[in-house]
Amino acid sequence: MKFQVMAIMLVTVLLLACGSNHMEQPEESRLLSVVTTVSPITSIVENVGGERILVRGIIPEGANSHTFDPPPSTARVLADADLFIANGLYLEEPAIEMFNANHGDGARAVLLGELAIAPEEWQFDFSFPEANGQPNPHLWPDPILALKYAGIVRNALTTLDPEGAIYYGANYEEFRLRIDTLDAAIKTAVATVPEVQRQLLTYHDSWAYFAKRYGFEVLGAVQPADFTEPSPRDMADLIVQVRDLGVPAIFGSEVFPSSVMEQIAFESGAVFIDQLADDDLPGDPGDAGHSYLGLMIKNMVTMVRALGGDASGLGAVDSSLVFDGQSHAEYPG
Ligand SMILES: [Zn+2]
């Protein structure tokens, strides 16, 4: 008798626990759980997965994604994932190791950068020298490669959730149309930049694939491969180069504040613009422009204007979510 009472109490407690959880998050228990790394990738996955997935980024915006070491609490988030989507190409090694050590049965990892291009297409340059064997991992500032990422995401989601195939396909198509508009707007804007000024000197080395796509020359990146500061010799060379070429502006980002860039600008006569970003989305989570598309629009307006071109066509690109309905995306602050 006593055992029966206890059993009933236990069942009641369990039902109450399930009930309250269920009331707070009515659908989330049925959603596919996807964990991502940097925010541009989270945004691409959010757009393709739409209402059918819960997507959680684990690398905070404003953090240095190249050196970010997830806290131990992230292991639980990774253990709950049905799917882990990262850039790869050596960008998020500690996070990938943590996934490999903690993932649940049947969970799989997708490394977008490694699937989007072949090793022959890897670019090695200033901060990512070939001698280190690790290519420049910043594929997504090239929108055509970002679209490839979206296609890989669509396929991975469809494999896990075949009932969502048509839905994921429709979201991908809408995203493709946005990318087409963005790509055309970038081409139009770049054409207004005097050809001799299509030169990029940035602090963080994230524009290699973009530059190749749109006909820019990357003069250099100031940040050394080990994320320290450049040598006085390297700086002197860059100052001469920027001055001789008459480059009107050089670029940094808020994630990597650097007095070195101010000095190069001061001594070369260029303007220093510290507003380019590769993984720090504009605005706050929930804002329409807090997205991959919003990031690229902001970057292009900043870059093209500073180099003497007309960026007004970028206003035609819609940076909001491609699907109607409830998003379940978490961007860590
Ligand atoms: Zn980066």
C-alpha cells in the first residue's frame, strides 16, 4: 500500500514536471536540435531550417572565433544536438573537439567549409600562410560560397528530417533569390569604385574569397598568424604600399581593436574605418538586419563608400528572415 502511494506520488511529480516544461515550450521538444558556431553560420542555418529547427550558436558575437575555447557548460548543449554545423577549415577546433567528445548516439557533424570547396581552392595568404597548412577559413564573406553553405545545410537537414524536405527546399530557394540580389548589388556597387582603388588592406584577414569573386586585390592583412601585433618592419612596408598606391581607406573591425591600423592610416594618408565584420552581425538578435544578409549589406556599404564608390543599390537587398513564422534561434551575446 505504502509502495503504491509512493509510486502514484512519483508518477504525479513526473507528470507535473513534464507538464510545466511542455507548457513553457510547446513545440520545442519536437524540433530538430542544431548547434552551430559563429553567427553568420547560425543565421544561414536559421533561414534554411525555419520553424522546424531549434538552432543554437555557441561562439558569442564579438569573440575572436579563431581562438575561442567553449566553456565546459557548452558540452551539454553539444550533447543534446541532433546535428552540429561548423565552418571547419581549422576555424573552431576546440568546439569540434568538444562535440566529438560529447555527442549523442547518431548525432553528426557537418563542416561547411570543407564541403563547399576542394583543397585546390583553399587560399593561403598573410595571416594564413601555406607553411602552417591551415587555409583562410573565411569563405562566407563570398555570398556565392555562403549559398553553397545553405545548400549543404538543406541537404543535412533533409537527411535527418525527410518530412521537411519541401519546406527546407523552399527556404533555400528564397535564400538563393536573396543571394542573387545581393550578388548583383555588390557587382553594381563595386563597378562604381575606381579600378585602382579596388584594394583592400584589412586588419583581420577575412576577405580573401570575397576579393577573388569581385575583383579586389588584397594588399595585405595586418594581423599575424599568431594573433599578435605585426613587426615594425612589416608595418613600414605596409605604410609605403598604401601611400604609393593611393589607397583611400584601410579597414579594421570592432572585434579586433588596433592602434596599429590608426598608425598605418596616419602615416600613409589613408582613412581608417573600423567597421568591417566577418562574424559580428549588425544590431541585436531579433532585429531584421541581424542576419548574414544584414552583415554583408553593412560590410558592402562601408567598404564601397570608403573606397569612393556608390553603395546605394545595396538598399534593395532584403535582410530579414526568408520564412514566415516562429524562429527558434539562439545567438549568444
Ligand atoms: Zn575571422
